[in-house]
Amino acid sequence: TLPPDKRLPPEEAEVSQWEPPEDLEALWQRLLEDTLPPDKRPVLQDAWISTKNAHDRYMMYLEYTSYLRKPEVTEQEKAERKKQLEPLMREFGLKSSDFEDSPEYTHGILWWIFFGVIFFLSGLIYYAYSQPDPLHDLQAF
């Protein structure tokens, strides 16, 4: 490490650590072309143009790169992750088939949603038509 008198202030050290590359504009264009359909590109391009500072553009590039360039998971990686989770699932008494999209599971969820909506609407109708009667309340005194 550098002696204290040779160190940069924290804000300058942080900025100098993330210097934008020379071909930042080309990298941005390639990111948009590789990851977005043509109809989605103008919105991000407008945001890019409105960002005047090169450092801010570089931060924007890094941020969108992390969002848009997600690594694709292969079937082999999925199987490996599933194998790694098996001991934990056994510990909690779960089977891997519990989380697969089976028609029975999907139909069960749809029925729960249907009955939930019916109960909600029933409660709403009951609440709307069962307003308290102020005259009845006053007769109690």
C-alpha cells in the first residue's frame, strides 16, 4: 500500500479505478444489438445519449451488462444444481418431483385461485349490502 501522503482521496481513487475504455460507444452498441430486440433499443439509447459524463456512461454500461448478459444455464448445470440440492431437500422431507410442473399441480393452483376469488367477491358483496342501520343502533339507547 501507499503511504498516507501519496494516497488519493477516496472519491478520486474510486473514479480512477473505473476508467471507461476507449471503445465504450462500440461496446454499448454491441450490448444493445446482442441482447435486445430492435423495438426495445431506442429507449436505452435515449438514456445513453442523455448521459453526458463518460464515467456515468461507463457505470450505465456496466449496470446494463449485468442485467442483460445473463449466462444461459445448460441442462447439465441444471442437473448438477438439482443434485447438489437433493441432500437439503431430503432433510426437509421434500422430493424433487414436488417442484416439477405437473398438470395436477397446475390444476390445483388454479382451483385455489378460483375459490379465493369467489370468497373475496362474496365478502365484498356481503359488505356492500350489509350496511349498518343507524336507526336500529339508536333504538338501543
